[in-house]
Amino acid sequence: MRRMSTQRTICLIGIPSIFFVTLIVLSLQLRSGYDTSTKRQKLVSAHSQVYESRSEKIHRSDKLHNSHPEDLIYNNERLVLLGHVNTQEEIDFKNNGDKLYAFNELISSRLSLNRAVPDTRHELCKTKTYRKDLPKVSVIICFYNEAWSTLLRTVHSVINRSPAEFLHEIILVDDASELYHLQSKLSEYLWSLHPNITLVRLPDRQGLIRARMYGAHVASGEVLVFLDSHCEVNKQWLEPLLTTVSESRRTIAIPVIDTIDPNTFQYKASSLVKGGFNWGLHFRWDHLPEDYFKDEKSHIEPIETPTMAGGLFAVNRQYFRDMGEYDPDLDTWGGENLEISFRFWLCGGRLEIIPCSRVGHIFRQRRPYGSVGGGEDTMLRNSVRVARVWLDDYIQYFFQTQPAAASVKYGDISARVNLRNRLECKKFDWYLKFIYPEQTILDKHGHGGDIKGGVIHKYQPKFIRSGHIRNKELNLCIISSEVVPGKQSLLTLGECDKSGSIQRWNETEAKELMLVYNLCLDAQDRPDKVSYAKLMKCHGNGGSQAWVWSIKNYI
Ligand code: UD2
Ligand code: MN
């Protein structure tokens, strides 16, 4: 198998330059009237030119690695070695990467664009065979100021690991990036890489939601697959997704999202979980009921999921269009994943996670870019639009959880309300009863209760005890800065204060230390081997979030 994919890669790169990269500049704008911040644009491009000249040399080392397609560097020890910095140039490069991308670009740029990743599928997946007449796919990757190495590794992995007969085209949508390396150098590179790559440059930044819609309008494959611009698809990732969408045109097929560590670039398997949400309309992962895996086969069967994380999925192109694509008035980032999930379930579609399809994604701890036009974070306004169109009376729980939402100006939602009527969608009550019965309703104090009539098998983290985490000798406690959505919280040692919620930790049965719902203490590996702890979304997989008590003293 390995040899076959090696040959394919070399052969694609070796074909002469009769390939064309279609450079499309779309002048059409879905929404007009916002101004791009030219000041910021100038700043960023001036910065990126300096950055580019410094980084040229380091990028050159890519070429060396690339001479070994399917390079086997995924062992963590070797990744740690790759993270070493010796010169000032390398230190600057790393610091710039942290700032611009919120991941360790130094390691990434030293890794092969064709690196192999561990095959994280269940053993039963490996014996599965797929039809030869699956539909053709347009893979759409939107990006804004993405690092060279991660963007291109996404593209390389798609080319290397997708059967050529199903890969109709790859569409890259540049959401008006300002970084220098994404200008002419990128189109030149793509020109020589694959015959069917289209690069769409948006004249003004649109945000990821409208950028995806542009991509979908340019696409001509029967099926669309969306990916973020910092992914690595795994072995046989495409066939299971295409099988699901071709057998059931109304189903959105979602791969299991494996984790690429933003600090070490280690590729880690994720366990099988479902998508859910809380009443603040934040996406969350929910555990499957304990008895779910009684039968071995359940490790490879599609899993119905109430919501999806948003970035990675396959859908029939025409059905996506008929179902109203996305709300084009959702800005920059956030909310569209719950909107499309609610809409598909309520209006005749469905969402399934396909365990045999795995795609790695860099989960970073902060978003390194601001909103389109430089305004506030868009998540709340986007969520208000979603809530007002879809939640019916349950919107009270959203307002109860997010009081600031009540006064947010959310624009005109009539087109989406009309869509809901036109598609004859069900009431939100139905979704809660039949698709997300695990969801709880809130009492007036904001505590959860059961949805009447639903089957309750929700993963409720069971708290064993709760309290401070105190260093006895120093008499100091672990304290988090105020938890603000979208912002990394700082953990420090400080004076113990019994009343302080930012220092009250809940120990769960799964050995997590949870601060507020869904935020857990997570052990981070650093290339220099000094581990430290951070507050991260609870992933429920144990590992870096499982803490054991010991009486040993560590120095
Ligand atoms: C998650 C999703 C993401 C999206 C988001 C909610 C996964 C793995 N990722 O956030 O796809 O659904 O939740 O909105 O499920 N981008 C643009 N223009 C912009 C900003 C971003 O094109 O103005 C691109 C960006 O380069 C990336 C993609 O959109 O390829 C998603 O952005 P992200 O990676 O910052 O979002 P993430 O993974 O935190
Ligand atoms: Mn992402």
C-alpha cells in the first residue's frame, strides 16, 4: 500500500507543466458595505515581508524532506528533536509563528509536507472494501493567513491519500490573506502540483462562512468536502464519507477529527464522541453512553450526531444548495456549525460521524486573527441569529445563559425564517426530543433538568470532590484568570481564596480536574520536555487530562 501511494505522488509531481491553476477573482460580493481595514492590512504585509525574508532559508529545508514522500516522522521523540532552536533566526521564526498562527510553525516547516501519520482507525475498518463507482468530489479549503507548511500539508495529504478517480478537484479559497508567502509563490507552487487545483482569491475578506459559499459555487463535483486549512487526512479517509453520501443523499458525513498537537505536531487519535451544544450555543463533545461499544461493530458503524464541530464534512452539492447552504449574514467565525446542524435535522436531512474516516486537525488554543472589518468577536451576534431563527421558545435558555445576547443587533433574519418555512422544517422541540434527548433544560438558577419524554443517557461528568489545589509548602493555590470565551486563560499560583470560583476545581470520575463545565486542566508537552498545565476544552479521552493523586514530591 505504501509503495503504491509513493508512486502516485512522484508521478503527479513529475508530469510537465501542462497543468493549469485557474486564478479566479470573483468580483461578486454576497454582502456589500463593509470596509476592509487598510491600515491593518499594510501593517500585516509589512511585517510579513520581513518575516518572509528571515524564513526563506528555513523553508528551503522543506525541499529536502519532500524528497521522501510518506516520510515516517511521527514519533514524538523525533518531533521533539525537530523543535530545537539554535540560532537567533530560528528563535525569531518560532516566535513569529506563535504570534501569527498560534502553533509551532518551526516544527511544522521542518516536517515533510508528505509526512505519514499513524493509522488511527479501528482494526475492523482496515478490512472494509468500498465500491469503485463512488461519486466525484470537490474538496474545498478556505484559508486566511495560513502558514505555508500547514496549508500545503493539507493539500499534499489530500492528493496523497485520495483515490485519483474520485478526486474531481481541489478548490482553495483565499479569504483575502495579507501574508506575503500566500501571494504569487502559492499559485506557482500549486501550478506544478496537481492538474485540478483552483485557487480562488476573494477581493475582500469575507469570513469563513461566506468564503465556503464562494468555494461551493465554483465547485462542480457531485459531492463537496470541506476542510480547514491545517488538516492532514488519514489513510482511506475519503471512501467511507463518499459511501455514506452516495447511499443517502440527505446525510452530512463527518470524519472523526484526530488531534494534531499545536506545540509538537504529534498526530493523536481521538476517541468516538458525538457533537452537542450548551445553552450558550457553544459546541461541545458529548460522550457516547457507556454500553454503546458492547458490540465490536459499533466501533465502525456511523454515529448519528446532534451537531458537528463545523470544519470537516462531506455533503451532496445539490442538496447542500437546496437546503440553503449557510446564512450569508453570519460573519467571520462561529455559529454556522450549529445552524447547519439544526437546519439539516429539522428540515429532512441528517448528520453522521463516520468512524472509519479520520482527519487530523490542529486544535489551537486561541484564534490568531481578528474579525472581518476589525469589529468585535462575531460569535455572539452569529449565535443570536441562529437562536432567533431556530430555537423557538427554547430561546429563553439561550438568553438565560447569555444575558448580553438580548440586546445584540442581529440584522435581518427574514430570509432564513422564510427558508425554514419553505423547507417545512420541524419545531425545535422535536429536535430536542428525538435528536438530542441528552440535552438538559435549565431551571431559573441555570441548573440542568431533563427534557420530558426524552431518553436520558447523557454523559454528566460525575464530580467526586471539589476544592482548591494547594501547594502545602508555599500555601498557594492554582488560580485561573477570568474565563472569557475565545481567550486563553492564564493559570497562576496565588493566594487561596475559598469563595473564588476561578480556583474551585471539580474532580470527575474520569479523573479530570474541571474548572467550569467543559474546561479541564490539561498537561502540555513542550519540545524542551518541560511539561506544564493549561486550561483546555475537556476532551474526555483521559490522557493529558487524567490526573492521579500521588504523595511523591517532584522537583
Ligand atoms: C471550528 C471549525 C471551523 C469552523 C469554526 C466555527 C473544525 C475542525 N473547525 O473552528 O471550521 O466551523 O469552528 O465557525 O471543526 N478562515 C477564513 N476566513 C476567516 C477566518 C478563518 O477563511 O476570516 C479559515 C481558516 O483559515 C480555517 C477555517 O476558516 O481554514 C476555520 O477557521 P479556524 O481554523 O480558525 O477555526 P477552528 O478550527 O477554531
Ligand atoms: Mn481549524
